[in-house]
Amino acid sequence: MIPSARRMMISLLLLAPPLVHAVQSDNMTLGIEIIRAHFQGAGLVPYLLEKFAPTALLTAAYPGGGIVTPGQLLPKSRTQTAPNLTITPANMTTLLNQKYTLVMVDAWAPGYTDPRGQICHWIVNGVTVQGHSVLIHGSVVEQYRGPTPPSGSGPHRYAILLYAQQFLIPQGSPIQNNDVGFCHLADYVKASNIGPLIAGTYFTVEEGVATFTPSPTYPVVTSTLLASGSSGPSASTASTVAQHNGAFSSSSNYLTILLAPFLWLLAL
């Protein structure tokens, strides 16, 4: 093989890891913007959360189904067993090596509020992360309870949130003694001194036909997010990131296919 051509092939191979990292970084940035837009468009900000600035992507997968996309409408029967959770930090150098508090609440249908707060479905302290898996081996404050929205009450939004713990075990339960199952998430977060909020996702469950008109929600337009960050990846990549499924492996596989002929020539 011509030496200059061999040098060119080696240079391309040396460039491959930075290219993969750059694509992954763009994917993660877009993924964060997508989930933030979903929480705003669904009205979870500001109803449930004053603000939402995640530093990682949280995904949920219920048994018998794939990864739940943000806001996905799920049948009640599919959500009665606790989901498996995975998390990917936005910054690939960030280590998720502390303890966390996991919370899942029913934020009602858009436009509906209850003076008693939200319905608490799951709280676990001392949650840890191994690889990308969220390990639910901590101190259970509230056992997982699957969604059971009343018929006709509209599409209930179920938010799954992961907070950093500032100390070993937050004290107390958010459940109000006189209203079993109800809690005020904001009050509990403040009183327990948990936070910041690291990541979150949500899905919806609806039984029957709504007997009232829920407030409008706004879909996430990926092309708009891409336009706001002109250096971002392609729309097809954005679609992959929006589903939080396979963005990193797809970019790596693409570069592997691209460089395969050069690798073959180098071996000659």
C-alpha cells in the first residue's frame, strides 16, 4: 500500500473517536432540550415543577413493552408493575455515583388541580446508579402503586423524577395523614432538602372519555429545537434521541460502516 495513503487511513482512524464523542454530545444536548420541551408543553412546568433543567436523560421501560417515550399514552394494565429505569448523563464525564431519591406522582390531567396536591405513587430514598441502570435497592418510603385514574377524569400525567440526595436519608413521608395517597411534591422536596432534580420523564394514562375539557398541551416540534441550535445533528438523529433509544450506538455504527473500507485497505 502507498505510504501516504496508509498515513491518511491512520489519520482517519485517529479522528474516529473524537467524531463519535462529538455526535454523542450533540445527541445528548438535543435529548435534554427535547425532554425539557415535553415537560413545558405538557404543563408540568410550572404546575408540578417551578423549573426543569435536567442534567441527564431518564428512561422508563415497563415489562412487556419498549422504552416509554415522553408523554406516551399507556394502557393502565401495562403500568401496574414498577418500570425498569435507566439514566444517561448529559456530560459523558459526569459520574452518577451518589445516592438519589426517586419519586413518581400523578400530576392530574392538564388544567385540573386538587387542593390536596398530587397523588404519590412511588418514593424510594438511597437509590443508586450502576452503569446506566437505576437500582431501586434503597429505603422505600412509598411502595410502587400503578396508575388508577378515575374514568372520565382525562389523561393523567405520571411524572417519574430522580433527585440528588444531600444527606443519607430524607426524613418523613410526603403523604398527608388525613388524605391517604395525596402529597404536595414541592413542599416535600423543600422540607426534605432533596435535590437538585437530575432527570425526569412522564407518561399518560386515561380511562374512559374525559367529562371535561383538559387544558391544551403543546407537541414538541423537533425541527424547531434543531433550528434553535444550528450546529445540532440531523432530523433523523433527533427523532432517535427523542425516543431516548439507540442514539449512541447508531452514531457509532454509522462511523464504523463509513470507515470499514479504509480498515480493509489498511490491512492490505
